[in-house]
Amino acid sequence: MQSISPDPDNFLLLELPAKVKYALLALLELVTSFSDQKFITIPDIVAKQPIPERYLEQILMSLKRNGMVKSYRGMKGGYILTRSPWQITVLDVFIAIEGEKKTQFSTSTASNDRRMLSDIWQQAQNAMWQVLQHQTLDDLHRRREAFYQDSVMYHI
């Protein structure tokens, strides 16, 4: 019997929720202005990232409620990070947007097979948790900058 070995680049086990992806993209824009302590407006973010404006407002409100950004109204208003980019992890953002969700089989009613499957999935969850916990907005920003540096084309 032939074993199935899909290419990991073409096979997706867990997908990044759109709301979390949009939050990370918006936060990357705020990282770029963090050292200047400059507030960034929603239209500024939308101009650089493909995020629907009304959806972005909701996302920024969630991030504000969770203490990652603060807002200022008025002519020079907008949003700014409340902590350094190296202090905010991707996991922090994920939890701020998605909330903490815990699903478990009840040990009293679950069969041994269900508990075994739950244990395997929990191991995968823990591995993902570790990766997201060790990646910060600063790490993402550096990767982004390196990507842009690598993709610059020179024409004569």
C-alpha cells in the first residue's frame, strides 16, 4: 500500500482566520510608525493594505480593548501601538481577535479513541502555540523588510 505524503506547501491543516490576518497587517503598518510615535489613520492603513474599512474599525476596536493600540481623535489622530513591537506576539494578537477557545472531550463520556485523537490534536495545537508565542510584531516587520529588500528589482 502506498503512503500518502502531500507536499506541505500545497496542503493546509490550519488556516489563519481572515480577521487575525487583517489585524496583523494593520499592526505592521503601526509598527512602521512606532519609533516616530506617529498616529496612523484608518484610511492610511487601508491605502496600504487590502482591508475593508468597516472591518478594520472593528478589528482596531478589539485591539484597543485588549490594550495593544490606543486611539486619538482629531486632526492628528489615529492609532498607535501601546507597547514596543518586540513585546507583542502573534499569539497575543490571535487571542485578542479570536478570544480563548477551549474544546475538550469530557473525560467521563469520551471513549478512549476520542481521547487519543484529542491528545494528538492537542500536541499539534501546542506546537502551533509555541511558534506563535515566539514570533513578535518586530519579527514580522523584519521579515517584511527583508522580503522587500529581496524583491527590489534594478533596471538600467
